[in-house]
Amino acid sequence: MTASTRIPAAEITGFKGAVVKRFAKKALGQVPSSLGVYWHNQKVLMGMTAVGGKVQKWDACDEQLKSFAHMAVASQVGCSWCLDFNYFEAHNKHLDLSKAHEIPRWRESDAFSALEREVLAYAEAMTETEPAVTDDMVASLRSQLGDAALVELTAVIAFANFTTRANVALGIESDGFATACGLKPLPARSAVGSTA
């Protein structure tokens, strides 16, 4: 648990709490710090968990592209919890960890394909305030991914913005998931501007 959460974690109690903690430990090896913060409003916690579960089941878009897009949002917004967790998830899903490790500095890295770079730029453009998505971005991705995959990718990025911004606002930071499975720390986000 990080000491910097803006709302102190609630004690996770009762039968429901025991089930939630058991599930978290089984799936993640530990109870995430965010769980105690969100436990203050169990309807929000369960709703966010339910939506996240549905997002995980979508399959029209390549898993690696979706993972990289979520990590790009987390890096841009500054959500160390989401970046750490998604790196851990990339490890568990056997995605390309050398590329995942480069997400915070993808613009300077030569690790990414042209399509991956477009997806990362699209994720950042959606995350800008005001969003900076262009017709050309959408047209290019649409021609490479197809309509169903692009709709899914867009929804994944929107969900990433939903979760990362909530975690940053509440002061929820990394729980060390990546370190716990032996992954080297992620580099800091590049100082280069986030527009494509």
C-alpha cells in the first residue's frame, strides 16, 4: 500500500471482502493497494471491475496492440499503478516485453513497427485534453485493423483513460507487480511532447 493515496484505504471486511481479497491474491499474488481505496464505494469498485472484465474478453483487436495502447495512456497520464500492472499483465500474456518496456519512451525507440507506432500515437491523441485524434489517424488505422478492431481499440483506450485518471486523482501508485515477477523497472516517460 502506498502512503500517498489521497483517501486512506478502508479495511476490506466481511464475507464479500474475504472473497474479493482471495480472488485478488489468486489472480495477482497480492491485494492491490487500490482495492482498499475503492472499497469505500463497493458499487464503484464492482462496476469498474465488471467493465474491466468485459474489456478483457473483447477479441477483435490484437492483444499486444491493446496492451501497448493502455500502457501509453498510463505513461502519458502518469499512472504508475496502471503502467506497472499492464507490464505485469503483458508478462503473463506472453507479449513482447522488450517492446512493452519501451512504451514510456516509444518515440525514441526503434523497437516498434509502423502500425504499433500509429496505435501509440492514437492512444496519446485520445488522451490529450482536448483529444487530438485526426481523420488521417482513424483512416490509417481503419485500413490496417478494420472497423471492429478500431472500435475495440478506441474503447480500450477510453477505458484506460477512465482507470488511469481515477488512480492518479486518488493518489494510487505502483504496487510493484512487475518487480514481483522479476521484470526490470520501466524507464521514465520521455520528455518529448506527446503529440504525433
